[in-house]
Amino acid sequence: MKCDVLILGGGAAGLMCAITAAKRQQHVVVVEKSNKVGKKILMSGGGRCNFTNLIVEAEHFISNNPRFCKSALKRFMPEDFVKMVEEHGIKYEEKMHRQLFCINSSKDILNMLLLECNNLGVEIHTDCEVSSVKTIGIDNLKERYEATLHLSSGNRVINTKSLVVATGGLSIPTLGGSGFGYELAKQLNLPLVTRQASLVPFMFSDNVKNLCEELSGLSVDVVVTANKKQFEESMLFTHRGLSGPAILQISNYWKPGDSININLLPEIDV
């Protein structure tokens, strides 16, 4: 089997990539190892999918290559995605910090992406494991990669001109997170950056955990600070530690050994 673009991973990035490539008259195949595509989409935003943010600025983009964000945003702005959402009649609302959420369910966004893929002729295969990927040269390098896929019906070999690795990171293994993408990148001699946890809760194993357990389920508005970065949002006590928007945001800037300052009464000046 041959295709123009083979996309490994059927999450938000993989599906958007498939739509974009198919609009350019490319034959696109998406393979997903889980039994469904878009599982993380369904759980995002508490089940209502915070699908974009109207305040998107390059200085808030954390990367070894800050220029990438600027060039990417010139090609596709939040307003472009909002236009797609509106064309599909999906109702949404603007919340704190100009974040946009579905009024009904995250399923609206996933269904929109799947409908776009279907209308553009994108092939999607679930329950599909990638056994191997190798670089090949056929017909003057018109086909550059060969992937062996393990489907329920048996193995299938696909030759493709373009290979997109959209398998995600190591987070949430139950939703398909794994290190496959990193291992494949190593195999293909692609440059890698140091990995670190991002947008994650803080978990404790000392007396702080006992306190958090007693307060589990309580949400409070706080100002949290670490490494000269500050966020004023809600914080949630859990049975294992701290979570909520403020904690998830500050986790991007915290490093092991750093202290975290949490102001539980930000509106009160002693």
C-alpha cells in the first residue's frame, strides 16, 4: 500500500495534520494504537474541551526554539480554528483568560475533526500497532519511508512520501501515552530535547500529603509563584497533593529543588 502522508497517532495534532494535508490533495492515512482516536480531546477541559485561547502570544511559548511559535501563528491563528468550530455549528463560551470551551461536550470537537477527515477522504485505522519504520529509496526517492503495521486483520506494509510522528509524550499511558515517538526519533537520527514533566499536578509523600488528603476536593483561588513566574488561578487539593489550573501552569516553570510560594489569601493585605 502507498500513501502521500502517513500519520502515527490519532490525537488532536494527528487529526489536524491529516485535515491540513488532505486539503492539499494528499492521500492521508492515520494510524492509532488505541481502540479510538481523540481520547485526550474527550477528557480535556473537564469534558468540555478548552479548544483554544484568544490570548496566544509568543512570549508565553516554552521552547528551545521560540521562533517556531511566531511562524506557526502566522500560518494558523486561534481565529482560524474558531471559524471551523462555528462552521460546524458548535456552541462555545469564553471563560477566564479568554479561554474558549464547548458549551455541551468535548465530543463536539472530536466529531468535527472526524467529519472533516471523512469528507476529505482520510483513512483512519485504530487498534493499529507500528511494528517497524525504516527509511527506503524507491523510484528516485519518491517513497521515503516504509512502515510495517500490525492490524487485527494481519500485518500491512505502507510506503509513504511523508511520515508524521504525532504519538504524543509519556503522559497518561491509559490514553495511549508512550515513549514510542522518542525511540523512533532516535532511530531516524532526529534532534531531541531534554524531556521534563509539564502541566502536571504536584504529588507529595510527607506530611504535606496528609494535609492535602484532609482537604481533598477543596478548590481555592490562589497566587502561586516559582522561578519569578506567577499565576493567579484556582488550586485544587487532591488525595495525593495539589492540582488545578494554578498548579498545572506553574509546573511548566518549576524544577526539582525549587521552592513554590502559594498565597492562599491573595486579596488580603496583612
